Amino acid sequence: MKNGKTVVAVVGCGRISEAAHFPALSSMADVEMRYACDLIPEKAQAKVERFGAGRAITDYREALSDPEVDAVYVLTPNYAHYTVSVDAMRAGKHVFCEKPITVSFDLAKKMSEEASNTGRLLAIGVCNRYHRSVEELHDLVAEGRFGKIYTVYCSFRESRSIPGLGGPFTTRAESGGGVLIDWGIHFLDLILYVLGGAKILTVSAGAYSEMAKNISDYRYTSMWAGPPVPDGTNDVEDYVTGFVRTDKCSISFNGAWAENIDTPGQMFIDFMGDRAGAHLNYGGRYRIFDSSLSAYDSEGDIPNMYAKEDRDFIDSVREFSEGSVRLTRGNIRYVLESQRLLSAIYASAEAGRELSFV
């Protein structure tokens, strides 16, 4: 903390930094962004010029050696989350790490243990926990509005949305997986949060990589994180489906980066209870249906969830400096079960059978 400001270093200056965290942090008068770090110098320098992000560097360890840096934002590709986050915590920094926690549940557990061993705050970027619609559904479930929720269904499907085909997004060694770890983690973590947590009992899943077996033959209308790399790697799933039993309810899902179906409105979650149900349009509003056959549509403004998430993390860091420990909604302790579920889904798909985690 310097001059009443929380000093922050941002490691990784790609898409999520541009769309979410640099705008949020630059709007906070009590935050000093001292470093923007990226292996590509031009990316880091662009953030300095656009957002006033201090100084551009290419080695994150330079920021870790600065004793005035309070917190580090880890916005790197998935494979680097573990190393950068652990190094930062060992250097005495609090950490905000984008989702997923990392590429495996075993490494996620080690990150959690490191947070405990170093006494540092470790928040994960599960932004949907800060979305107004999700907050309201979480509270309604806790109040018993839906009665017993017995099953949840979610769909995260698009027709042609494989990102950066041939590059890091479709290279398992760097990303840890495909549509499940990229999109599915948001949906599944949202579900577990709304339910108030749930213990995974059994998982049966299938994962498929069929739509771009030959990168050059893949047809698309647009590609974020592109263009495609014709001689690159694509060894991750573009479609995933599964059925999960928990100690609270069952969860079924279908997810696709790409499929030979082009039907709008396939990004949603349905919560089914014996008193009422809710249909949530992902990133938007929800409708509640109850047993009296009446319906209710959510209303009101929906604030920027990234800004709320970052504000909460910065406030927790400031409170820590004043001697109070407050865990945010995205603290790794609360997100580990989501990563466990991801790993269980991949394990079931690879084994080709249902797996028990009781």
C-alpha cells in the first residue's frame, strides 16, 4: 500500500485484460497499476498507453521483486496460472487468478495449499458470481423460493466458435482442454454457486473433437483469438456432454464450440424445483415459473460483473492490510469443487464410463 493506494501488477495482457480487468482497475482511484507484463512487449506497452498501467515489462519476476506491489493479477494462458500464482504468493503478494484455477485439480489443490501456507489471498476469476441475475437466483434458492431443486440443465453451445484454432486455445498442453475448460467452467461454477455448494457423487461424460480434425477444412464466419494456424495443434474437445449426480441434485449439460446445428439461444441454464423453476439466459436475465402457472421476469439494471469482482478483490486486499481477513466469493476455497468437477468430467470421458467420487 502506497499513499493509500493498492499497488497492482498485471501479468498477461491479452483479451480478458483488455475486456475486463484493465478497464475496471483503471477506474479505481485507490489503485495504482504499476506494471503491465507480457511476453510480447507491444501488448504490455499498449496497456500502459491506453490505461496508464505504469511500466511495461516482459518478466513478471521484476514485479514480484518490488516490495510495494500488494497484489498480482494473473491473466496468462491457463498453463502458466500455477507457476505465476505460486511465485507471487511466495513473494508475499495477494493474487487474483483468472479462471480456470489451472489445468488440473491436483495443481489447483497445490495452489490452495500455497495460499494457506503463505497466508496470502488467492481469488479466482469466477465473474458470474458477481452477475446481478446470478446473485438474485443464489438468494432465492437460499430462501427456499424454488422448494427442492432436483435437477439442473445447462447448454453452452454455438455453431462455429472454436477460438484461435491451431493455437494455444486448442493445444491441451497450454489450455488444459477445450470448450469445457473455456466455457463450461463458467456455467458449472455458476450452478454450484447458485445451489449454495454441492458435493460431486458420480459423473458420466463424453468429449468429442470432430469439427476441425483437419484445421484447413474447418469453416467459420469469425474467429476470436485467431486467425487459425493451419499447421498448428487441435487436440482438445469441441463438444462435451454429461450427467452429474451431487448430494443436492442432478446436473446435465451439453457444450459446443462448434456443431452442425445453428440455432440461436443455446446459452442458458434451467433450475428445476418442485415449487418453481428458473430459466437463466447466460449473461442476461431470468424468468421464474411457479406451480400456480404464473411467471416472473427479472428486472433492474445489471452492473458490470467484472468491475464488481475486481472491486471486491481490491477491498479484500485493503482490509487484509488493516488486519482483517475477508474471503471473496471467488476465493479458491470456494472454487475448488468446480475444478474437481472439470477434472471428473474429463476423467469420465477418457475412461468411457461413469466414475464415482463418493
